[in-house]
Amino acid sequence: MDTYENTIPGNEQHAESAPTQQAPQPQQPQYQTQPVYTSAYTGSPYAYPPRVNAPYANQWQGTPNYTYQRPMYTPPAPPSQPAQQENKGGFWKTVWISAVVAVVCCGITAAAVSAYWQQRNDNLSASLNEKLGVLREEIAGNTHIGSGDSVSGSPGATVEGGLTPGQVYAQNVESVVAISCTAFTGVSSGSGFIMTEDGYIVSNYHVVSDATDITVICSDGTEYEAKFVGGDESNDIALLKVDATGLQAAVIGNSDALIVGDQVAAIGNPLGELTSTLTVGYVSAKDRVITTDGTQINMLQTDAAINPGNSGGPLFNMKGEVVGITTAKYSGTTNSGASIEGIGFAIPIGDVIDMLEDLRLYGYITGAYLGVSVSNVDTTDADLYGLPMGVLVHDVTSGSCAQKGGIKARDIIVNLGGYDIENLNDLTRALRKFEPGQTITATVYRSGGEVQLSLTLDAKPQADQ
């Protein structure tokens, strides 16, 4: 049996001595190959190259790539599994950080919102305090604030002793009368109230001035013939007398204590046939200078219904006291066609109670008298010509204290006895402060300057009653 040797590296020295014959074809070597793996998480195949037996390395060129169908098996866990676990931990960490950030942001937002509303509240409080300060100043300078005697509305007033409108009516209806007058021109009617229990009745001058016969009708229907005692046309007041005793007299109140907004009640005889009618309203304004029949009178304004026939009747406060004498109302329509409603007027009882006492005691009005015909200075003229507010003198009565003291027509009276005069109401009130025969100083505006005059006041002549 012949022996053959393969030529292998390192045995070249044996090649010359070896017999020359064709070597048999070698058997294909059996290689231990590795299976092809497919990654479970990348999808990319990878394979290990087959191992080559060293003796046949020179005979086989290249690396054969074998693919074998191998039995299925479960590969070991891919190396990325720990990374997945790390990612789960990172997710919750991210959630936690996000939550912390959200809480911090919410806190910052809440703090910003709180600061905004705090600033807003501070601004509102400052604005409110400023407005309250202005309101307090206005209240301090409001001349229409009462003394606390008017039940409703006045600072310091209490409702103790205050009545409802129904109680005011029940308490005072027997003090109110209806008045029927016969005159040459026909029959007229009005209202009045009992001033004293022995039969003195108060009404308006315009209700009874032209009457030839006057009848007073009480709330129970009792009728009395009345006599005219006296009156004052410029203040639209009159005093009547009936022959009776034990009548229920009304209680006189303080009209100066009223303020706008106080509740008031009127009882009267509207239309001359609806006797003992109650209407209720409020004080709408004070110190309204109203012209009636060419005469200017200071008035209270009220929205209590005042109708023809109410003239001369009482206006009560909620203590059941007379604070006014109902006198007039605005009615009809305006130039634009709008109806006029709820505008009635009453003479403040405080302006005329002393005059009524004079009429009761003497039959005429005593007190100081100037002897001038005057009117209010027009505000437009005052602005246009630079005139002061006061009362403009139109005429001076011959022989009066005004003429003797040097007052002239077209003078403007701006002060009387130390009391500033801006309108007729001021002049009337100032004159009531003095007695006839008293000497006072009057200041008038004349020819662009003020002139002071000395006046010795007259008593009001009976012929003017």
C-alpha cells in the first residue's frame, strides 16, 4: 500500500523525494457550522463564519456560507432587556418630575392670581374710601339735613313714636275739615285744619278771600258757619273762626327738621266732594320759590297727590304733626306734550306759624315791615352782568322805613341785619328776626358797589292784611 503525503506548509523538504503521482481528490471536509440567528428585537440576521480546518486552508478559497435548517429554540434574552427595565424607571421618573413641575407652576400661578386680586381689592378699597370721603363732605355741607326731629331720614332720628300712614290718618282725620265757599262768582271748595280746640281754622288765603259765606264741614259731617279773621295774601294764609269748643286740634310740627326723602301724608277734600281723603308721598325738595298769582312763596315740594280741593289742608310728618299747608300743584302737559305728575307744593308751617298766631291774637300780622316790592335776581342776569344774588327792589313805598333809610328802585338787597339775603325766602325769614321800631343795617348793591344803610323798621300796616 502506497503512502501519500499532502504538501503542507513546513514540509517542503519532503516534496522532492516523494513519488510523483496524481494525488487522489480529497474528501470534502466536514465543517462545524454555526446556525444563522435572527434578532428578536432588531430583525437583522447575523451568522458566525464556519470554521476551516487548518490543513486544507490552501485548497479551499473563501469562506463558504452555509444555511442550515436548525431546530427551533428559544434564544437567550436579548441584551436590550435591562435597557427596557431602565426605560420603565425613567418613565416614572419623568412622570414624577412633570408632576413636581406642574405643582410648582400651579403655585406660581396661584401666587400671581392672588397678588392680582389683592391689588384689585386694594384699589377698590382706596376708591371706595375716596368716594365715602366726598360723600361725608357733601353731607356735612347739606343744608337740607334735619335736626333729627323728622322720624324718617334725618341723621340721629329714631322711629320711636313714629306712625304708619294709617295711624297718622286715624289720629288726625278729626282735625281736618272741608271748606265750602259761596262767592259772587260761584261756589268753591278747599280744605283746612283745626288750629285750636275753641274753633280757629287754618286755610289758604286764595280759598276764602272772595267768599261771602264760608261753611266748615268736619269729618263726622257736622257743619259750622265760619268767619274770616284775617290773612296774608303774600304768604297765602288765612285764619277762620267757628263757634265751637272741644274740637280736636292738630299738633304743629317742625318743618325745618324735614329732609328730602322724609315720608309725608296729606289729608284733604279733593274735588270738593271726596272729604277726608288720604294721600301719601315723600318730601321731594325744600326751599322751592313758587310763583302763584304773581306772588313768590317759599314751598316744600312733595309727590303726595295734591288736587283741587286739597288747598289749605295739612301735610303731616310720620309723627302726626302738621309740617305744611298744601297749596298748589303743577298739572297739565309740557311744551313737548309730556304729562306732569307728582309735583305738589305746601307752605312750610315754620314760615307762617308766627303770622297765624298774630292773626289769632290781633287779627292782623305784626312784625317788621320794609315797604318794598321785590323779586329774586335772575341767575342768568347775575352771570351775564356780574351781579350778586339777592332780591331786586322794584318799588319803594312812600313814607316807609325803606324810603327813609335810602333804599332805591333797582337796588339789590344782599344783607339785612347781619343775615345774608340771596332770595325772597331769606328776606322773609330775616324780617321775622326783628321787631317793629328796631334799627338795623341793610347792605345793598348799587352801581357796581355795596352801600350800607341804616333802617328803623316799621310795623306792617293793617291795611295790607
